[in-house]
Amino acid sequence: MTLKDLLTYLKADLLRLAPTNPSFFSLMTHSLHPRFFPVFFVRVSRYFYCHKLFRFLSPVFTWFNVIIFGIEVTPKCDIGPGLMLPHTFGTVIGANKIGPNATIFQGSTIGASSLDIGFDINKRPVIGCHLIVGAGAKVLGDLTLGDNVTIGANSVVIKSVADAMVVAGIPAKIIGRNRC
């Protein structure tokens, strides 16, 4: 991740907070929004992680998020632009990759289905773009979620989900389709 990438991602994240008024003043105002700070820390942590010389700084920003916002996001996870974290407490994100414009609500877990201290990417979900994860949902294991997937609150997803599906339940089952 280059500095230009970091700034592009942060701008896309801000635009998710101010989609109807992308003026400079609006973006600056929303950069002070409490929903933006945890995303900012996620991005800065990832930026430092991608640069070996500064990798030692990456955990500092990860811990800021844990302590201040109650969210743990590994800097090893490649998260596309437009990340929205409406509420953060209790959220754990340890996916392999998450596409652009993901919305992840509080209390969600996205990661391995078993203890994986070493972060084996083969045990982690790969997620497409325009994802919505409801509060308390769990996405666990080596699976793939397609584009435009919505996961209902408190669902447990343990199998791959095709594009444009709405899933809910324990274990999660398809309950509908998203309009694309």
C-alpha cells in the first residue's frame, strides 16, 4: 500500500459517511466523526504493516483501536476502500481479504473457525464487495462470500455464499436475494 493508496482509501471511507455532500468542508467535518477514527486506525495500521521498515508501528494503531473502540482488525487483512464501521465494540476482523464498500456492524467476527495465532490465510474468509454484516454475525473459516451479500444479525456463516444473497440463521441459510 502506497501513501497515495492510503489517501485514496481514506477518501473513499469518508465518502461513505458523507455520500450526498462530498465537498471539502463536508469531508473535513466527517473526518472528525467518531465512526471514522476506527477506520482511520485500520488504514494506518495496514499502511505501516505493508512497509517493512515501519512495520513495528502497525501494532500501535491496532492497539489504539482495541483500547479506544473495542475493535480488533489485523493489519494482515486487505480491506478495500469504502469501509464503514457504524458501531465497533466487540468486532473482530481477521479475514484474508474484504472487498470495497463493506459495512460491518458491532459484535461481528470475521476470521478463522479454529485457533490460528499465526494467521494462516488459508483458514480465513475471502469476501467480495458491497458486503453488509449485521450486528453479532460470525463469518468463520476458509470460505468465500460473493459480491452484494447481506448477513443477518447474529447469523453464523460457515459455508460459502454466492453473489447477491441474503443469509441468516445458525447456521446461516439463504433467505433471499439482493437486487443488484
